[in-house]
Amino acid sequence: MKIYLRKFGIVLTSRPAGKEAFAAARPILDPNAKKVEVDFSGIISLSPSWADEFFRALEGMYGDKVIYLPSDNPSVNATLRIIHDK
């Protein structure tokens, strides 16, 4: 299964928006997925607060099945480093 974050916007900021995005995505997530790929294409900005809300919930549901696809966006890469260093 692949999650295209651009479906939630191209500027992803704020903790409430991340929580709302996950709540919107949850009904369509396949609980039996063997892997969950997160696609960052088209994203201009990703804040640590948005990512923390969305990705922690996603990882809580799927554990190590979550795969973050490579991105050449410095905002995405910095945010991923921040939230995974916690």
C-alpha cells in the first residue's frame, strides 16, 4: 500500500492538521498490508509537528512495515531526522 502525502496538501504543518490527516486516512488504510510506503513527491514543506502526529499514528498501526520513500526535499529529510531521533 502506498500513501501519497500530497493528497493532504503540499504544505503540511501543525500538529492538529497531522492528526486530522491521519483520521481522514485511517478508514481507507488496509490493516493487513504487508508494507506501507509513504510517498513525499509534490510536498513543499513538512513540519515536525505534522509528521509526528501522522507518522507516530501510522507506525503505531503498522510498526516496522512503514517505509519512507526517498525524497530530495530538504524539509522532508530534516523532519524525518528530527522525528526519528526522538
